[in-house]
Amino acid sequence: MQTAKTISEVRIAVRNAQAAGKRIGCVPTMGALHAGHLSLIEKARQDSDFVVVTIFVNPTQFGPSEDLSKYPRPLQRDLKLCEQAGADLVFHPDVPTIYQKEPQITVSVGDLATRWEGASRPGHFDGVATVVTKLFNIVGPDVAFFGQKDFQQLSIIRAICKDLDFPIEIISCPTIREEDGLALSSRNAYLSSASRKSSTVLYQALCLAEELTQRDEFTLEQIRHKMHSLLLSQPGVEPVYATIVDTERLEELEQRQTKIVAIIAAKLGQTRLIDNMIIRL
Ligand code: PAF
């Protein structure tokens, strides 16, 4: 496995792989890799011939109250895991390599970035969109892999490719869960043991939404209420939102469609968890 810290090293490695006829796959990450990330690298290994993993803790997607300096950066461990999972190249630039001093151009996302996660993290998705656009320009992949767990991020990345004409196939990879249903996330480590017990209710509320949307006796509004009530039934769980939206613009739905997504965010102590489930009717 190769590693690169500069843009030119990445471009040379990718150009060589392309010259050998290889299909380039990219897995953007912020490091501190867990089994969810490794499943993306493994999927990239299956679906492409040259797998580029990027590890970059992107400062522009952190809000002023979010502690960028405390974000874990276990680089040596991450590199080992990337190698075991089948990466060919890991790009781990420092901040000045990615961001010029006082950049004049950034990517700004429309109203898709203002709801749900965007409502409580202003500027977050503009930061994600800017860095993903830059990483796509640096790596130039044919295909890129993202977890379904961050569903709003995934929708925004699809919109970047559509609206900014990137010829990149975006593959959504299934959420990896603990045995009791909790979606894997680096934030799970911050849960107290009581919150960890309560946390399974997020997945249960999504399963409830799936079950009830498949039956006709409840409106989507009633189902939303039932999701909320179930979340509130667990000690220490504070719902932020629990609703059913369309899969592209993530607008709240009043009527069923053939493909919908139930999305949830809840606070458990200081930890905010998100999860979602795509439902086909
Ligand atoms: O999902 C993440 O880890 C990040 O938001 C991403 C896509 C790597 C951009 O920094």
C-alpha cells in the first residue's frame, strides 16, 4: 500500500493506475476508522481496481462549539486497517495542503443543507461539500463510496455530482450495526452505559416506522408521533427529529411514496446520534 501527503503524489499514482486501465475507487474518511469505514473500503476493493482512501479531519465542517482539536487522529492504526481492508493508496494531507490561505471559492449547498442535521450544524454541509469537491478533483475517481448512515450527507454528495457535473458513480453502503441494532459510529464511544442501553431505541423506532408505513391504518403524521413516543419511552433519550422524508431532497412527506426514508436524531446525554432506514412500499 502506498501513502501520500501531497496532491501531486496522488495524481501521479492515480495516473499510473489509469494508464494500466484500472477503475479508480475513492473512500473519503476523517480517519478514526471503525468497522463501518472498513466495510466501505472492502466494497471499494470489490467494485474498483485501485482503491484510494483519504484521511483528512476537515476543519471547515466543524462548528465553533465542536471541538476540532479533540477529534481522534490515530494515523498509524488507521493506515494498518486500510492496508488490511485492501486500500492501494492512502492520501493523508495536512490542512495547508487542502486549504490555501484565505480561499475565495467554497461550495455552498442549497436548502438541502438547512434542514435536519443542517439545522443544528450551520455551515457543516458547506464544509463537507467543499472538501468532497476538492477530494474528487484531486483523486478523480470513477466511483466513490459513502455510508448510508449519514443519509443527508449522501444526498448532498449525489447532488454535488449532478449539479457540478462530476462523472463519478456514488455508491451507498449499508449501515453496519451492533447486534442490538445500534448503528456504528465513532460517537458511540461517548455513551454512558445507561445511554448505551437506551440507544437501541433509535433502531426500534425505525423498525416501527417500517412496519407501520407498510400497513394502511396510520397516516405518516401518526407514525411520526409513534416514533417520537417510542423514543421518549427510554430514559435519557431526547428526540431531535424523527420523521419520514423523500430520499432526494429530504422533505417531510404527508403521503406515502414507493421509496421513502425514516430519519432520526436524538440526544443521549451530551451525545447526539443519528440513524435512518430506507423503506420501499
Ligand atoms: O463522512 C465523513 O467522514 C466526512 O464528512 C467526509 C465525507 C469524509 C468529508 O470530510
